[in-house]
Amino acid sequence: MDVEVMRAYLPLYRDALLLTLRVGWQGVLLAFFLGVVCAVILHLRLPVLRQITAAYIEFFRNTPLLVQLFFLYFALPKVGLRVGAELCGVLGLGLLGGAYMAETIRSGLESVAAIQSESAQSLGMTRMQAFGYVILPQAVSRSVPGLVANVIFLLKETSVFSTISLMDLMFTAKDLIGMYAKTLECLTLLVGFYLIMLLPVSLLGTVVERRLRHAEFGP
């Protein structure tokens, strides 16, 4: 293993990491927003919207992200809608993640006892106030383990961005291997940078989960 070569490649991987983080976290935030909206629609059983939301979830959970990215990046321009590589990555990741997060948050909503809403309403809150201030915060809190798992899953899925010419970590590694054939060095750096990106999320998720469990159930 050539350490000097790895040191020379570090700036390229650093830039690729920043790009991957920027696109990845924008996609995660979009996914969380969509997940909350879809989970609320399903939980409240809103007519028409419930069927549309269920169809959206089934579609995106049962098609690969790679196919979705190809559709956004290569098919939409055929009908006059041109989407840049970064925006395509954000949309693809957000739409896929929203489907998974919706199910996670919906499970959290269903785990909150109905007495919570009834008690809040007995104190003078409206149904929507009880839902927004009492039910939803508890649901999100209970969904933290699943949400963290979804975030890690989505950040790992950024590895397919290279297929739409987005210069993420995977694209950088493949490009350097193709040009200089330094396979071991490039893949070692790739693994290392993915760990740098994902380990803090995993550790932070564990800490948050423990604190929330302690706050809810006590010592």
C-alpha cells in the first residue's frame, strides 16, 4: 500500500465527502419532511390523500433508487424537464427516504395511547392541538431508532450518485482507480471516508435514543 499516493488523493476525497454530505443531508431533510406529512395523513385517515400517500409509499419502497435517479436524470429531459445532478440526487434520496420514514413515524404514532389525546382535549386543547403538541412529539421520540437507521441507510445509498456523474465518494474512487489503477489505496480511502461520514450519525443516534428512553421511562 502506497501511503504517499493515499496522501496525494486526500484532497480529492475530502471534496467528494463534502459534496456527498451536502447532497445526502439535503435529501435526508426532505425525506424527514415527507415522512412526517405522509405519516400524519395516514394516521388521520384523510380521504383521497390517504390513497395517494399509500400509492407513493408503495411505489418508492418497491423501486430501486438507481432506477429512480435514471428516470429523473435521463427520462425527464425527454419531456422538457431538465434536472441537475445535485438536485436529482436530493430529490431521489428524499422521495425514497420519505417513503421509509413515513412508515417509521406512522408506527410511532400508533404506539401512542389514545388516552394521551383524550387527556389533552379534556384540558381544553383542540384535536389538532393535541396531535401537534402531545401526540406527534412522542411519536417522533419513539421513532428515533428507526429514523437513525433510515438516515444511515440513505447516506449509504448516496453511493449510487456516481451513476448520474455526481462527483461523490464512489465516483472519485472509481475515477482514480480507472486512471491510475491504485485499487487498494483508493478503496481503503473510500471505506475510511464512509466511516467518517456514518459513524458519528450512528453514535449520536445511540446517545439520543438512550437519553429519550431515560426521559420517558426514568432511571
